[in-house]
Amino acid sequence: MNKMRKKGQLEMSITVLVLAMFFVLLFIGFIFYFRFSFESYKESESKILEDRYNVYLSHVINLPELKCSFMGVEKECLDVSKIKSFSGSDSYYKRVFENVRRIYVKEFVSRNEEYDLYRYGQGTGRVYSTPVSLYYPKEDRYGIGKLSVVVE
């Protein structure tokens, strides 16, 4: 009888040990799963934000207030004379560019000038940019610039 009792206790000990190991392995698996899913979430958040700010860049390039046009036909460039006279302080632009701190165009080739299109707050943060073609109507020439959006 004593042997039976010891055998039952041994089986019970092994069962508890197996269950404990199972729960330890399950806990470790959950840690790895949540760690990798959190990293995946961060990557997708970064991609979504990047796409959002690329949409802002595209929106600025296609603003009729800034686009080049000749006799009603729009071209794929920004008119520097329109940029110089542009004031993005309207409430419309604050609503459209809600997280944007600054939008500016920098001309590279000859003048190396910088034109502010929109500024709200400090103007510091992460910068997204794209190359643009600039048209100077007084000189009837084209230049190369960089359109940049600064976000918080």
C-alpha cells in the first residue's frame, strides 16, 4: 500500500511539473508574440504617417494657387511669382494641414533661396520632402527645388 501511495505521489509530481513547464513555455511564447506584434504595429504606424505626409506634399504641389499655368493649361511645376505672394495663414490651410508645422520650397541651382508657404508654431520636427520644378515667369526659365513639409 505504501508503494502505491508513493507511486501516486510521483505521478502527481510529474503532472504538476509538466503543467508548470507548459505554462512557462506558454508565457515565453506570449512575450515573443506581443513583442513582435508591437514592432509590427510601430512599423505600420510609421508607414501610415509617411503616406499621410506624402499626401500633404502632393496636395501642395497640386494647389492651383501655386501651380504654373499658361492660358488656363496647368503644368507640372510651381510658379515662383505665386509662391512669393502666397500667404498660407488662412484658416483653410490650418484645417487642411493640421499636424504640419511648416511648408517651404528651397530653390537650389542659382539663387539658393527659401520660400515659406505655411508656418504654424515652432516649425521643428520630422521633415518630408520631394523635388519640384520651379518656373520663373519674369525670366521665362525653369529651376529645380525641394518642397519640404515639417511635421511634429
